[in-house]
Amino acid sequence: LTEERIHLLNNICFEWRNNQPWERTYELLVRFVQMFGHARIPQQFPPNPSLARWVKTQRQNYNFFWKGNSSSRMTNDRIQLLNKVGFEWECRKC
């Protein structure tokens, strides 16, 4: 790959490797928000399908968290970070 192509792929949050920690994927979400002005990741996001799955998982974990489900990996700190970038907990237009 050329330097230019790598740069273009990085700009659209291309997934270079899988199984990233929560904070790393959160940073990809922040970059998406900076680029597109919103946090509504489409359910089908070919440049980074794992980001779309991660967003869906955050919504599920949020619902589990508020229902008291102990399997949720959501925390108050994560909720605050996601709210900070305008995360939509219920997104029917995504």
C-alpha cells in the first residue's frame, strides 16, 4: 500500500486489526464524530465493520447496565465518555 492509501484508509477509520480494547475503539468513534459530525455509525459500515458491531454492543450493554444485568461491561465512566461525543443510545436511523 502506498502512504497515500494508508492515510486515506486511516481517515475513514479502517480496521487494521481486530479485538481492540474498549478505549481504542472509543478513539475510533471519536475520529468518526470529528469527520462526520455525529456518532450514528451505520449498521453496515464497510470501512470498519467492527466499529459498527462495537456501537451496537455499547447500546446493548447500556440497556443491560440499567436493568441491573451483571453481564454488562458498561460503566458510568464509559457512559460519560460516550455521552461526551453525542452517542445516541437509541438510534432508529442508523
